[in-house]
Amino acid sequence: MKATFAAHTMDATNSVSKGVFVFKNGTTRAKGRKKVQPANSLLDADTNSQLWFQVYKKHWDRLQNMIIKLQTSSYSKIIGNLLKFIEGCQKSLQYEGCLPTAALLTGFNQNDHLSQFEKLAEDIQNNTFSIVVLLPARDGTNLKQAVETIVEKCVESQSSDRSVEKRFRKNQLNLDVLQAWYLETHGKRDAKPNLILIVPDFELFNTAVLQDLIIILDSYATQLPFVLVFGVATDISTIHSVLPYHVTSKIKISVFQSEPSTTNLNNILDEVLLTPYCPFHLSSKVFKLLVDIFLFYDFSVNGFIQGFKYALMDHYYQKSINALSAVIDDESELNAIIHVLSSSELEQIRQLPSFRTYVESLKNPQEVIDLLTDDDYLKRSLTPLIMQVHNYWFTFHCALHILQTLVGDLPKAPLGKRIRELYCRCVAADVTALPEFKECIQLLSFLSKEEMLQKIQQVLYVVLAWVERNDQLSIEGCLVYDVAPVEVMANELVGLSDQLVEARHEPIVAETQEDKSTFLAPHMGRQELREKLLTAAKHSKSESAVSQAIENIMDYFVKRIFRRYLRPATSETVPLVELFIYKDSTYLRQHIVGAPRAAIHIALNNPQHYMQCECCTLDESSCIVPSLPDLSIAYKLHLECGRMINLFDWLQAFRTILDDDSRNDGSEQQVDPIIQARFTRVVAEMQFLGFIKTSKTKTDHVTRLTW
């Protein structure tokens, strides 16, 4: 009987290609599914216990929590407005005869686009009396599937008993059933729930299906209170270009704008990454690389964050001593990290260029000897040195925000408008020596008295915000920075602003009559008179008290703030600064910027590089052996050809390598059908990969596309 069943099975599953065939044997699936086990870490226990990994994980977890908190707070504003819109749909009469529709403009390449709409659906479900259906494009490839998905999710959301769902088979799920179920369940209630249909990926949705779906939903709108929510990644005009007038006339759109990707990234940089509370910093080249990838490639905030995460991980992985740059709550935590440093790691610290500069600057010979020979003394000396770097970043970022406040709104913004633009300039070189900086100072000196007072007030708000933040950290028991320079800065700015308030516009020095008479001396030549007039034009201008006060203020900003606190962190200026800055832009580019063509070439030219198999081992990269994959053989053969490749010659070469008989015989006998089929497949794969294309001039040739 088993043989009969097997024979029957083979007859029923005859096929040209191999496949997997499922035969139901009457068994049923178990009611409960096994819980998914959490994935184990790919790293072994030794790696997880190392200092660099523990510090990296703690640092990244803190940064990630801050980023999530920031994104959640910005996203909550949109959710609040959407919830008000949905609640208003129940009470308002303005939507009679049309479907209320919310168009949520999310911006393209937002991080976790679908998860945002899942969170939105959850918030609508929890905060309003609504039935929410999330309908992504993959669940609405045709009208029947879209309707079945809507009805099924509506019934599931309100059915606590799983047996209720069994009343409807898949082919019975239609809007008539949904209407009957809705009236039966909620028809006698005074307050009836809205049916919220969320389409998270509007641009990906099938246009014809969406048009028909809206028209059908509108026909049921008298009994079923539908509310549509479209997730639009581009622009509101996309809706009008996709939906014709007879469809858009059925909906009434309200637009909700979320933060663009650039704004989202600027907030993350200003509040999390470019702050002293994230002591890990990127060099100018590395930071510019990540920003350029964001601005010129994908506008993906998540991609930028992952690139920053990779740089952070690589920084800690390179040297364990880089763990000293971690975010610390207090000095005791820093001392604990220093305590576990080994002698070899302390020797790495001694070899840092900035440490050598620091040692050479010491005047006490005994202190120099102790730092270079005594490990215990070096450990005791590391804490004040590390705290000095933390305080450097504190004053650096405070001065950076002051500079952004002053020059961010200048005409044409010579230095840039955003913190990220100023950071690139300031961390690379002395910003006060740049011609753009001098242009900004000249523009600021042209401000009126009222405008300069307003600028100083904005700067004071920035300075006081840093002082208050430090006080808050002190209350929380965290690391407290040295705010004395910032407080002195605030007091001196208050004094300069008071001088500007008291200043008047009357000239201080007036031109006398004697000075005028010297211009008209007898027997004076034309050239001499011209020189005297030019000299008088430079020195005889009357200067008011206001202009002098503004000049003093600008001189204070340049000499006492920017030249002192915005100096770039180098080995000559800041000891142990190498522990805090990641500079390997070349290595980072190799790992986060894909090079698909190079990877494909390596994979096809030398498969053993990726497959790590013995059968693909080659003495030289140009060798071709029969054990190579068919695609690799065809690729190597096509590299030997010119612009046009004769398919018959290519097939004969391919056959010669695979078939031992044809290689020994040397005759053009009938090609084995199996070899011909394998060759046909690899030619199609080569065309799919973009190496060749069919020729219009010669039907038996293909054109090579890469060189």
C-alpha cells in the first residue's frame, strides 16, 4: 500500500523543475505556538567581559536612549494633532458625503518608517474609541485582498474569543459582512467607534486598487464611519497626481507635517551627539563623511546613527585605553576604569603624542620620571588629565553655540547656519583665522545698538542654559564640569552690555578748524593734497560711544571666547585628546560605503575569497578550473573578450572547461544539453548583473558593458 501511495504521489507531482510539494495528511496545527527564543549574542563570553566592550555598550545604550527619547517627544506632537483630528471626525458635520482623510507627511527615508505607523495605530487604539486597521501595500496587491484584510483585522480587533473569527471563511470577508457585524456589535450604542484605515506607504500602494477601494468605502460611509490615514513620504501633491478628481472628490484631506529628516538629524546632533555629555567626538573628515552620505545619498537619519555607532565601536575596539573617554557619572567611576588598566595599556598611554607633549611641558624632573616609570603615579595623574579634557569639551561646545547664535542668521551665512557646519570648521582648524570668520565679524560690527543688545541677550541665554544644565547634573549626582569660565563669561558680557546701553551716538572727537586749514597750505602740490585727504579720511572720522562699545564687544568675543575656547583639540593643546576623537575616515568609508562592483568582481574572479572552500582554490587569479561555479567560469571567460562576444564561441569555451571529452577531442561535436542549459542560465545571470546586454546588430552576439 505504501508503494501504491508513493507511485500515486510521484504521478501527481510530475514537474520539469524540482520543487517542494505539500500533501495534507489530516493533521492540525497546535493551538499554541512556541515562544521565540531570544537570539544569543554572536560574541563570546571573553569579548563581553572585556573593558572596551562593556564601556562601549554602556556608552551606546545611554546615547540610544537619549535619541529615542528625543524622537519620541518630537513625534508625540504629530500624534496629538492626529488624535484631535480623529476625535473631531465623530462630532463634526463637515465630513458628510466624503471620507475624512489625514495625510501624514513623514519625509523620505525616515528611520523606522513602518514602526512609526505601528506606534501611531497603537496610540489611536489606546487613546480614542476607534477600530484601527493597518493596511501596508503588501497586504493590498489587489482589491479582494485589501478588502479581506480590512474586514479580518476589524473583526479580530474586537473579538476576544478566537472562535468568533471562525464564523467567517476567507472568501466570506467582504464589506457587507463588515457592515452587518458592525451594526450587530455597535449599532445600539450611542457612541460608535470610527473605523481607522491607515495606509503607511501611500507611494507603494497599487494605484488602481487604492482608487477602487476609496470609491467602495465611500459607498458604505453612511453606515460605516471610515477615517483614512495616508502615510506620504514625498509631498501632498502626490495624492492629487495618483488619485483622479472623481476619487479625490470622495475624500476631504487634512495635512499633518512631521519633521523633515534634516531637522530630525540637526536635533539629534544639537541635543545628543555634539554635546560635552557625549565626550566621544568625530574628527572633521569623519563627521563630514557621515554628513555627506546623509545629504547627498539617502537622507537616512538611521543610516547616520548607525555610521556613528560603527565609529564608536571601532574607536573602543582599537585600544582598550579609549575606554577612558566614556560617559562617566562621577570621578569614582573614572577611577574604577583607571584601576583595571594593565601595564601594557599604561604604556600605550605614555606613547600618545599628546602625553609626550604634556610631559615635555613639565618643569619638575622628578614628576617626569614618575610619570614615565611609575604605573601607580601615572594612574593617580590620569584622573585630573581626563577631567581636563572633559572640561575642554564643555567650554568648546559652549563657545560653539555662542558662535552659532551670533553668525547663524547673517546674510549668506559665511560660516554656516547649523551647529554641524560650525563643528566641522572649528574641530579642523582655528576658526578665527578663516576669512569667513573675519567676514562674519565685520558684518556683526555693522549691527545697530538694538540689534547688538538682542544678540548679547541671546548669547546670555545660551551661557545660562549651560550653567543650569551643570547644576542639574550636580543635583542628579552626575559628573560636574568646571563652570567657572562660563560664569566669568556671563558676568563680563553683562558688563559690556551695560556699557552699550549707556553709550550714546554723539561723536567723541570733533574735527577742529585748525585741521581744516592745514589742507589749504600755499604752494601745495596736487599729489600732496591727495595724500593728506586720504590720511584725513582714515583718521578724522568721528567715532561715537556706541561704535566703540560694539567694537569692544566684538573684540571680547574674538579674543576672550573664540580664540581661547574654540581652538582645535590637538596633541599640542589638549593632553590625552586622542582618546576622545575618532579620525580613521578611510577605514570607516570602507565599511559603511558599499562598493558592490568591486565585491562582485572579487566574488566571481576568486570565489574562494568568500566561500572558503578548497575546491575553488586557485594558484593565480586568472586560472579557470572546472570546480568553480558556472557563473564564475563564464565571468572569467568574458573578461578575455572584447566589446562584442560571440555566444557560440563563448559556449564552446565554457563547454571545453566543463567537459573533459571535448577538451581532449578538440572537435565541435554536439553540445551536451545539460551544459547548454547551464550556459544559458549563466548568460541570463550575467545580463541580470549588468555585465552584458543583447546586441541589436548581431543576434548571435552580446555586448560587454564593463571594463
